[in-house]
Amino acid sequence: THRKERFQGYDIYEITEDKNHNFWLSHRSQGLTRLELMANNAENPSDTTSGYQVKISGFGEEHGLHPKAQTLSFALNGRVFFVSEYGILYYDPSRSDLSAQTVFHPVNFLLNLLIRKYITIRFIQVDEFNNIWVQTYNKQNRMKRMVKLKYNPQTRQYSLDNYSFNFLSGTTVNDIYFDYERNTAWFATDVAIFSHNYSDS
């Protein structure tokens, strides 16, 4: 166990791993941090038996992130996406040496499906079938709504599931555990744990 002094004073809400085994740390209004594990064996980067170093990179307003937003993260097909009340973004490493504002790009298909001027995302998670489970928050009436975006592997597109998660009305979803053998999703909320057989939806 190692204590990283650099993160003193930073709230770390989530850690998400991308396909390159980098770890992305989400903070409250302090942007994002990426941890890259770099093997000491340069000839064989996958060999960590000889030890490794940790490269820490920070991303903030100068990279296109909103300065006051708490950013959530989720992984989809090995790529990490970032969500705040100002939109959904993904990081493009091929643009990291260009102008700062091109490092993070908006994900328009999710923005069009989920976000309006007064609706934001407060929780998001992806299952192994690439379906996206989202709890939205309406800033006008303060209502929370759980929605599911179903992924079609043939068309590689998403559509809104018509199932209504009324049993979660008024609750705050903090986590979802997927029991794939029983087709059941377990919702950890601020009031109770709920189960849902998604084969019925």
C-alpha cells in the first residue's frame, strides 16, 4: 500500500480503467487525473515483474472540462467516457498535442437521448451487453428518473427502453450490481436495495 501525497485535499469519487490499463480518477470540481502504469522494462512494456512507475497527468478547464463540475466516469468498449451536468465527453489521446479544447469531445448521441437544458445525469453504468443504465435529474421539478439505453449489436446503435422503473421513484441510485446468470439487476439506493429482472423489460 502506498500513499500518494499529491492527492491530499482531493476528493476521489470514482476510479475507472480504460483498455490501456490507465486509471482515471474523478474529483469534485477539480477535474480529472489519469494514472499510467509504466513498466521499467522498456523492451517489454507488459512485463511488470521488474517494477513500474506511475505517471500522473491532470486535466482541467484548460483541456475543455467545466471548472465547477463534478465529473463521473464510465467505461464502454474499453473507452472511458466522462459525464457532468454540462454534457458527456470522451478523451481523444491522438489530439492531446493539439489545441487544448480538442482533447475532450462531446458524445452527441447520448446528449440527444438524455440531456436537455434542465435535465442532467447523476448516475451512469454499463453492463456487459453494452446497455447503458442512467439516472437522470430534472432540475425544474427535482425528480429523478431511471432509464435504460438498449444497445443493438447489429446496428451498433442505442434506443431508449420503454420500461418504467417506477419502483425507484424518489430514490437515489448509488450503484448497480448485475447478476447475469439470473438476468437480475440489483440497485443500491439511499433507502433500500431493489432487484429487477431485466428479462421482463
